[in-house]
Amino acid sequence: EAQVTQNPRYLITVTGKKLTVTCSQNMNHEYMSWYRQDPGLGLRQIYYSMNVEVTDKGDVPEGYKVSRKEKRNFPLILESPSPNQTSLYFCASSPGTGGLEQYFGPGTRLTVL
Amino acid sequence: RKEVEQDPGPFNVPEGATVAFNCTYSNSASQSFFWYRQDCRKEPKLLMSVYSSGNEDGRFTAQLNRASQYISLLIRDSKLSDSATYLCVVNFGGFNKFYFGSGTKLNVKP
């Protein structure tokens, strides 16, 4: 089944404790992206990647890191999480660059205390 | 000013009604446009892409007006299962960035 998977789905952590949210897609998509969704603000793009080893900042990259060492995986790293990073996070992938439709993972609900 | 703006609603309509949503975008260089559907904080799912000539998929019709910088979604013969939040998404071509509206909530009632 073609899909985007994220882990963990739910996470409660404390300020400053490094964490990684994994994202994997099995569709051989070139483009992958991370978003956060907050009430009233909609989805905002954190980082995106157009291919292996090619990443770029979205609109809200502060406090996040990403890497794209393999085509299928695009982990999101929070080196020192803070309470304002409490949010619902979505990973997405797209068949190519140039503004094609995206396929989303199920989401990760993160709470930072 | 937000890149993409939508009326948050909610739009409360009876089954069988026709309902329309608009979405405005600020960047005239925008190249790709989409409507996504999101159910209760689940992942967004593509409803339809929006083409310059307009497009229709069953009960759903999407239109693009580049001159006025808005896109629209029309839902005919609303079903209970259409209840969801509808997200307008715009892509600024060569920047490979996507901008989402905050969504319009639709409640279809029996």
C-alpha cells in the first residue's frame, strides 16, 4: 500500500530533551516536507527536500533540523524542544518538484512540557 | 498579511444544499492550486487540483480566477459525509513552497 508513515504518533516530552520524529514514504517520491498545524494558523511549512541531500527552509524552520540521506526517509529533529513547539506535525511527500499534489502522513501530536 | 486567506466558517447547510467556498492568495506568481479535505485533525487529503480552465469531479467544481487572485470550490447536493474542513493550498512555483489557508469548516446537517 502506498503510504507515508510517521513515528511516533503521540509524544509527550520535556523542555530541552532532544527528539526525532521519523517520516518514511514508499512511493519513490522526490519531494518531502514537514508541516506543523496550530489552531487558527493552518499548516505551516517547516522544511522541505527536493531530493536526497537537498533541503531548504520553509516558513517556520527555527528550532528544527532535517536530513535527507535516503530518498524514502525525512526525519525531523528537535535538538532542544520548547513548549512553543507543542503542535500537530505532518510529513508529506510528492512525486516531483514544481508544485504537484502532496500525500500526507497520519500526523504526530507533540506536547512539550 | 497571510499568503492564503479563507473564511473559517462554519458553514452549516442542510443535506442536498449547494455550498461555495472562496480562497484568496496574495502572490500573483502562484502557479499551482489545490483543495484538500481534512477530517477532525487527521491528515489532509487531496480533494482536487485547480486548473486555469476550471475543473469538475462529480459534485465538486473548482475555479481559478488569476486576475482577482482567488480560487473557489463548489459542492453540489451536499452529503453528511462532506462535513469536514476544506483547505486551500497554493504553491509558488520555483520556490517549491506550499502555503495553506487555515481552512473552512463545513457542517452538513440532516
